[in-house]
Amino acid sequence: RLRGFKLDRFRDKTTAVATAEYHYPIHEFIAGSLFLDAGRAAPDYKSLFDLGQWHLGGGGGIIVRSKKSVIFTLDVAYGDGVNVYFTTDPLRAFAGRSEQL
């Protein structure tokens, strides 16, 4: 998955993805993020290292969290066009809930 591009747009025998992401506090339970993703799909490992064929996507987002886990994220990314991503993992976010009651 390369943010900024349609899901499954890049498919081949080998793939490589790199992400640089910076999180900064906005409020006790809200953080912002800035990110840059780079990726490439190729028929073999040698072709992966052709840097002119790599695709870049970047953007920013909001992270909503509790004191112990991330509740959800909302990212806006640009690559082929503008894409919005909403992600959550409710099982992880509320895993310790019985201990808190």
C-alpha cells in the first residue's frame, strides 16, 4: 500500500516500500502527522533499484488516541491524486478496557 495511490495499483513479483513519518502533539489525545511514502513494484530484485521508477506519495493526518493506544487515524495523501484514508483497529484500541473498569 502506497498512500496517495489507489490500493493494489502497483503489483509485480517483488515490491519495496519506505515510509518516513513525523508525529507531533496537538492536544493530550490528538496528534498530527506528516509523511512521505516511496515505493516500487518490479519483476525482479535488480529492477527494484532503478530509482527513476519509484513512486512518491505524501501528506498529513490526524491521530486520535487514548493514553495507551491509537483509536483512529485520518490521513490525506497526494500521489496520483488526493486520497483520504481512515484507519482504526478497535480490537487493539479497546483491548485493555476490562482492566480499566
